[in-house]
Amino acid sequence: METFRNWKSVFRLFVITVKKSVAFGLWLGDIGCSTLFLILFTLLPAIIIQLTTSSLSTLIVAVFIGGMATVAYGLAALDTQIQSHLAKKTFLFRYQYLPKFAQDIFQWPQKTLDSVEGKTLIDQGYEAIYNGGNTGLEAILNRTFDFSRNLVQGMALLFIMGWANIRSVIWLLGLNVLALLLQRWRNNWFIKHKPERNRINTQVSNLVRTLMQRQNGKDIRLFHFDSVFTKYFQKFIHQLVDWQRKYVRISANINGVQVLLNTLGIAGALGWLIFTKSNISVIVTFMVAIQAFNGRLTTLFQDLTEISRNQVYVADLEKFLAVADQQRHSGKKQVTAIERITFDRVSYSVNDTEVIHDVSFSIGKGETVAIVGENGAGKTTLIKLMCGLYQPTRGEILVNDQPLREFDMDNYWRRVAVEFQDDILLHVTVAENVSGKPVAHTDRKRVVWALRQSGLANLNPDTIIGNELDSKGISLSGGQQQSLLFARVLYRKAEIVIFDEPTAALDPLAEQNFYDKFMATFNQQLNILISHRLGSTLRANQILVMQAGRIVQQGSHQALVKQKGLYQELWLAQKQLYQGKE
């Protein structure tokens, strides 16, 4: 699907999407019907005056006037139908970008998703396509059709008024040029200050997302975080109100000046007609036309304002789409069988702060590496780097001695299975949670096998988890959730298997069972284990001890437990805890 940078490209894409003949046929039909209707009703009062003062019979006059009115209303009814079809087409055009929006998010680098800037881009992009016909893509198209309709109607009315009195038309146009310049000034203010409103909206959206996450409810209530949320809501809402108050004040002042200019235009034109002693039919025609013209001109200004304003939203959507485009054009090499992964002096920074420092190690097929360390040591960040979710700031991650960044990441991710500490379970079926695919594309036999291997043999694959999508959905305990995540990894048939605190919610017997199955199942993969329970390290080929983003020790359990250092301290602390020693 193409993208867009301005009004022309948005409209061009619409014409391409909706068949050129259909789009232009509806558009021209709308303009033609609405303009003919307006001309008939503008001239009708003057025709009535002329006919009623002539010698024609009353019956002929009535029939003629009735016929004109019937034609006019018929045109109006036809135009209503045409506008309805146009509205349907513009809605469908916008709506097609909603699934694309979701697809593109999956293409984003994890670092961008985690950043404040990334969340702002998502909120702005979503705003451009989701908020209906008043904002973004659909608004531009709707306002374009409205503008073209009113422009042609305005030109027809100008022709009628020029026939009546050309000097009055020149006077009107001069005043309305001033009104147009005022509209442009308001548009420029909006464009200049919209980033400030975007920032506030993103902060409010973040609070709303946090409140809507079910797992946060217990903490918010038990620890009375409601007062904290209220404080920040009030802060951001006050900022938003201040911004809106400024914009409304500017708009109100401009609208007031425009009303004044409009009044001067009508009064001046009427005064000139009276001064030049125009006949009554000319004066009536001019006054009807000028009222209709002012209405069209006001709408024209509004259309220009909205088209200009909404191009800011479209620019935001373009920025959002560009992120996924950059990711798609990254490395395209296909991954073959993975034999070895090497970290070569890898460092990684977040907001100019280095959190991983000069890390080097290597792991081969059939090996298990345990990563241990205190909280915040950088263990999870390290495996996100290995997964390709983050890209190193310095150094290189090599897959089979080739840089990871040169590979097609979608292809690489199909070979990786990870169980993170904060993995999610969707409110869909057990089978879909395990396979990550719709039921129609899920290997049901493999799901049943994976559930059995993870200790969930009694769990029906068709059962819905949670009650967000189905009131009959079930809730799982923490241990069941962790076992289901293990089943997800088993189902994947991955070459790289990573577990981040896989037994945190398991009892000792379940933990022992997990590691037994782990060693029996994943003996041909590249395995990474992260755990605070150092008993898991006894099964690893090598252990990486991390502290403050660095690997401070590296070796086997037998070697490290004899060395003075962090690993020995952690091991002794846990040993004493289990033995009940002080």
C-alpha cells in the first residue's frame, strides 16, 4: 500500500483505490446537481417578480414556477444520494488503513516501540486514521469534495451577481481576501503548536492505557494510587485546556472580524445598488445571491482551514509509516541453520546512557548458557539484543560469523523462541496462545503434545483464556500461566531457545520437573537461561555473571563458585537462605 505526503497524494490514492471513473463520476455529479439547484433557487425570486408583473395568465406562471421548484428539489434529492455514496467511499478508503496500521507496528524496532517518541508517533498515526470523518485522511477527502462543490457554486453566484452589478462583486471579493488571510494565520498557529498538543495527548493516553490494564488494578486499589493518577490527569488536562483555550480565543477573534467584514460587504453592496437605482428584480436577485455566496464563501474558508489542518495529521501518519518502511528495507539475507551466535564487543545505549558495556561471548548449537546477576544488571536487555529486538550501539552480533543486522528479521524470529518475565497471554483460545496463529493454521496435535509436556494435559485447547472476549473464559494461576508459556516455546521448534526467569511462579517440584524436561527437550538448540535461582546454573555449559551491564565473570559453576567474586557471593547467600543460616 502506498503512502502520502500531501493533499494531492491523498486524493490520488483515493482515486486509484475507488476506480477513477466511479470517483470522478460521483464527484462531478455532486457538483453539477448541487450547482444547478442553487442557480434555480437564486433566480427563482426574480423570475417570480417578472412573471407576476407580466400579462401572462396566473395558471401559466404557477405551472412554470412549480415546474422549476420540482426540478430543483429533484436535483437536491439526487445530490443527497450522490453525497451519501461519496461518504461511503471515503470511509472505506480510510478504513483500509486500520489493518495496515496494526501490521506496521509489528515491523517497528523494539527500541522505537519502547521510546516516548515511538508512543507519540503511534498515537498521532492512529489519530489520523481512526477519528472518523472529522480528522485525518477522511476529513481531507470530505473537505475536498465540499470545497470543490462550494467553489463551483460560488463562481456561479459571482457570475449572477456580476451580471447584476460588477462593482459590488469587486467590493465583496476585496473584503473576503482579507478574511482568507486571517484564516491562513490561524492555520499557521495550529500547525506550529500542534506538537505541544500531541505531547500532552500522548501523556494522557499513557495514563489511560495503564489504568485499563487489568493486572494493574490490584496495585492501584490496594496502594491507593488513584490519588497519584488523579494528580497527573489534572495536570495534563489543565495543560490541554490551556492549549485549547488559546486556540478557541484566536479562532473566536478571527471569526468576529470575518463577521464584521461580511456585514460590511453586504451593506456596501446593497447601498451601491440603491444608490444606482437598480430595479427591484435586480436587487432581489443580488441579495439572494449574496446571501448564498456568503454562506459558500464561509464554508470555502472552513474547508481550506480543515484541509490545511488535517495535512498535519497526514504528515504524522507518514512519519508513522516511515518507521516500518525503514525496518522493511533492513537486511534481507535469509537465515540458514544456526550453528553459533557471537557477541563481539557489544555495547548498547538508551537515551545516550550506555546500559550494556563491551560484552563478548559465544554460544554454539547444543550448548546452554546461564546468565545471572543482580536486578538491573542488564540480563534481559542482553537477550533482547540477541533476539534482534534491539540493535547494538557499538560492536557486532554475529550469526554464523555474519552480522545479525544483515539478515531478514522476520526469517530470523521464526527460529527464536523466548519466554520473557512479562510475556502476555491473549484472551483467545489456549491453542492460539500456544501456536501464535489462528485455529485454522494451528497444528492441534502439536498443541496437545506441548500442553502435555508442560504439565497442562487437562487443559482443553479450545478453552478461552480470560473473559474479555468470552464471558465463559477461564483464569489461570501464575504457575499455569508460566507452564502455558513453556508450551508456547515447545510448539515453536526453534533453534534458539531463551528462558528469562522461567520458574519464578513454580513450586520446587514443578521447577525440578521443568529443568528435567528442558534438558531432555532442548539438547540440540542454542539455549539461554536467566534465573535468580542459581540451582539452574548447574546444568549450563557456561555461566555469564553480569553486573552493571558488564560481564564480570565467565565460566562453569565448579570454577566460579571457587573464585572470589559476585557469583560466589550470590551462591553463598542463596545456600545460607535455604539452610536457614545467618
